[in-house]
Amino acid sequence: MEKELNFKKLNGLIPCIIQDADTDTVLMLGFMNEEALARTKAEKKITFFSRSKQRLWTKGETSGHFLELVSIQTDCDEDTLLIKVKPKGPVCHTGADTCFQEKNRKIGLEFLEDVIHERKLNPKAGSYTNHLLDSGINKVAQKVGEEAIELVIEAKDNNQEKFLNEAADLMYHYFVLLAAKGFKLGDVVKVLRDRHKN
């Protein structure tokens, strides 16, 4: 990869966009020289070239909030890297999740899945999710059926708020059923993608 990259445009440096591999959130921008890139690939922890300190700098070397390497992609001009990572704590020196003052969280349905799986792994007293999971597959499946019927009924009316609330209830109970069966949304998405190929 080093032979393909153009380090000459910025006097031996190349910009690196750092993105969370799980959430797709952009965490920060840093710069690497060839040595920093080589160390990153060897140690699987992101190392930059600090322009202010004029030396190699491994992100997290003082805070312990390392960025574990997942993948490296080169852009079309071979002068910028997109590096996907798993952050071990806040990324910004201010203590924020990102250097752009954004929360680093999943924005799709995975956030709901994560909450349910967290409850499954670490039960919480008084949790409705744990109550459902403890009641067994039959009860969870029954709740999905009940919520589906309630959604169908609301679909016939024009109350948008009630319809959306019932849709959310169905989605939640469906995710609990997936978790109870030991599956994740990705398993269902794979089936849908495989169907689409045919």
C-alpha cells in the first residue's frame, strides 16, 4: 500500500479520516507519514505523525483510549486514507466521542438491537425486556402477533401518532423475538440480500 500512496503532495504526509467501524461515525482527522502507516499496520493501533510535536504519536498513548485498526482504504487519487477503527474510549482530547462534537452511536435500528442484547447479557431489575425474555419464546411470539394486529388496526385509521407508536411497538417486540431466538438483524438482512440476488 505504501508504494501506491502519494505522500509527496503534503511534504511526506497523508490525511487519514478515522471512522468507527461499527457506527460509521467519523471520529477525527489525522496525518501519517510512511513510518506511521507502517507502525499502524504492524501494531494494529493507529499511529499518526504529530505536526506540532514533529514525531510519531500513537493515539491513546497517554489516555489509554487507543484506536484499534480494522481496515484501511485508499481514495481514488491515492492521497487520502479512510481508516476504520474500534475506539477504546472517547476520541477527542476534550473527552468528547469525536473531534467534531458528535455522539458516536449507531443511527440505524442497531441501537435498539444493542439495548436488547445488553439486557439479555446483563439483566436489569424491573426491565420489561428482561421480563419478556424470561417469559419464554411462546410469550414473546404471542406479543409480536398482538402488536402486528394492533398495527393493522391503526393502519386503517388516520391517527399518525397512534400508527407510528404501534409500528414502534411491533419493531421492538420483533427485535426481542430475534434476540430470544439467538439471531440479529444482520441475519435477516443477509436473507433479504440473498433473495435480491436471485
